[in-house]
Amino acid sequence: MVKSYNSLNEIKSELAIGEITVEKLVKGYLDKIALNAHLNAFNEVFDQEALICAKKVDVRIKQGTAGKLAGMVIAIKDNICYKGHKVSASSKILKDFTSIYSSTVVERILAEDAVIIGRCNCDEFGMGAANENSYFGPVKNYADVTRVSGGSSGGSAVAVQAGMCLAALGTDTGGSVRQPASFCGLIGLKPTYGRISRHGIIAYASSFDQVGPITKSIEDAALLLEVMAGPDEYDGTLANIKVPAYSEHIKPSSTKKIAYIQESLSSPGVDKEIKNTLAAYIDKLRSDGHVVKPIAFEHLDYLVPAYYILAMAEASSNLSRYDGVHYGYRSPSASDLQSTYKRSRSEGFGKEVKRRIMLGAFVLSAGYYDAYYAKAQKVRRLIKDKTEEIFKEYDFILVPTAPEPAFAIGKNEKDPVVTYLSDIFTVQASLTGAPAISLPCGNNNKGLPLGLQLIARHFEEQELLNFSKYFLKL
């Protein structure tokens, strides 16, 4: 059984003295995966392939030609394409689909000698905050198997939480990397929109989707960002900005000005222990000489409605390609073209995905476009302007990652609005495209992990990582 490693640096130090090999490391992780199969974190494990890859990396390490990620065993969310491997977005409609090309992020981590050990369970097409909307069943939290993992990248988070791999890739549309990281006591980074290529990522909402790492150390998050970021000819939304060597420039952070949204401490909808944790960290920051002040965010009540109107509209458009004709699931009871479309989509999509497609189609329809979609775009601009105004005075915004710790499996299933509201603190960064990170901040009295979130200015990931490293030591 592999011992528990918290960073690639720990693994590299043992590789250097011959204490372990990458092959032995992979075997240990495979044992952990088998032991924790009940958590349902993986949709598929690439066991034999990972061992073959590990042997090749061991050879390159001996030759001194290994890449930056040699020794990192990583899992990928099941909406990230990997050539020759199945990719389903945890949906029946793509259950047996095999990708014919690799995503840019997969190509880049493989080029630096990462070993991909499997694809992780997620909410269907990334639509959920609990990982209960998967065709393959819910993912269970390693800290308490009666609790959700968070979503939509729940499998990725639990795989790291339970020591089944060192790090994992997720995608974050409205908080889908940060919230499961919070529920599982991990670091979850959503980079600036346009920092990492979306090529080869199964789309949910294209103006929000962003790949992000889930790790146990800031150094590993920085290194994965460094490897994955940068221009890509296949993604026209990427910023043509030089990628810093993030991992090489993590340094002590200077005194900062930090704003926190006052409602996160006053709202009755925020769990008491989360409020206490936030208040304690505010006190620690102030005692260390930082300026920490409350701010009123007058658009707070509009964050979730604006996000869901826009995300659902984009989802209804993106998911129109799954029609039972080109690829994916085709209903065996279809008799003509129209019934092929209707039956394949009705049988292939899950309840939550169908709900979001219908709501998205509604807000884009001729009679309601101006009342909902166009208005939500205007609200998005107001939120962006207000956030940029805050960043003229402050370096970071500090808020809880989620209003409550991991809740019981099945608790919110009957009322989707309750689940949507759990995104209240994560969607600000999503709507504005700003980088944000969820950081583990201990456990509550039931042993459930708690997380706080820092939001920074566009493309200031280096400052965000530097301050996060300091923050974790408070």
C-alpha cells in the first residue's frame, strides 16, 4: 500500500534516493483505488496502461530526461478528452463514446511525464453541486460516506482526498473545482478565464468553463497551472499572455488589503461553524498586519440567478449536438428521424440535465429572451464592474467557499433551488472570469472539512498562490 504523500516534492525526494519507483507508486495507488471502490470516485481505472506509462517514466528519470511532472499520478474528470479512451461526462448519452483526440490539458501533462490513472465520476455534464446527478451513481465523501463529495468534480476531489492519486483535474463552471475541494479538505484552483485551453473539454457553459487542479499542496497546484496554461491554436478565447513559472516564484507574501463580503458573516443561510472559521481567519490576518475590511456587495442576491440563466442558456445550445444521430446513445425504440431525436435525448439525458436544457431553451425563446437572457447579461456586467471596483482598493476578496459543509446524500435532491443556492459564493469569480482558490481550513465538530475562498484580479494567479501558501500556515 502506498504511503500518503502530500506533494510531488515529497515523491521526488524519495525517487531520487531510490526509496520508491513510479511503478511502485502506481501499484500502491491502484491498491488504494480497489480498497476505496465503495466511494465511487472512478468511472474507469487505466490500471495496465498506467503501469506501462510508469515504467517508461522510471526509465526517463534514470536517464535524466524526465519532465516536470515525473512522479505525479493524476486522475482526470470524465469530461476531459483523452485519445483512445472513453469519455462520457457521466451521462448515459455518451456511455460508450471513445474520444478520437486528446484535450490540450491532457497532451500537456503527458508531455511532462504525468501518469494518468483513470477518469473520475462527476455530475452529468458538470451540472450539479453534489455529484448526485451522475448516471454512474453518487460519489461518497471519504470523511463521511453518508455525505456528498461536492460537485461537479466530486470524483476528482475524493480521488485525491482518499489518497487514490496525488492530484486530479476538474472543471469549474460555477464552482465545480472549488466546492468539492472545500468539502474534501483540499486545494481547488479556478484560474482566470482564458488562462487554460478548453479544447477537448466537453462543454457545459462555454463562457464559464475552466479546467483547474485539485491538490494537497500549493506547489502542485502552481506546477499544474504552469504546465497547462498558455496559448493554444484550438481555443480562440485564450489570452495571449506569457505564462509565468508559477511554481518557481512562490514566495512570502507582503502585507495585503483584503475585503470580505459582510453578508457571509451576517446571513442566517451560512453555517455557524463556517462563520466562526471565517471570523477566526479575519482576526489572524489582522493580527499579522493585513488590512481586512467588510464590504457590502449590493448585487449578491443576483449572483445565482444571473449565473444560472446564462449557464443554462449556454447548456441548451451546447447540448443540442447530442441528438442520437452523430454519435453517442441512440434509442432502440426510435422509428424515424423525429423519434430518434426525441427518444434518444429523453432516454439519454438525466433529470437535472433535461431541467437545465429546458430552462435554457425557455430563457432564449423569442418571447423571453429580453426579459431573462439579455437582462442576465447586463447584470453580469454590473457584477463584473462592481468586482473590478473592489479590486481597485483591495488585493483579494475573502469569502466562504460554500455556505455549509458537505451535506447528507439525498438531502437537497427534491429541491434543486436549494442546491443552486449553494453556489452563492463561488459564482462571483465565474461570472467575472476572475481567478479563485478554495483552501482547507480545518474541520467542524463532526469532522467534516471546511474551506475558505480567495478571489484575485485577472491573471494574478501568482499573487493568489503566494498568499494562499501563507494563508495555509495561519
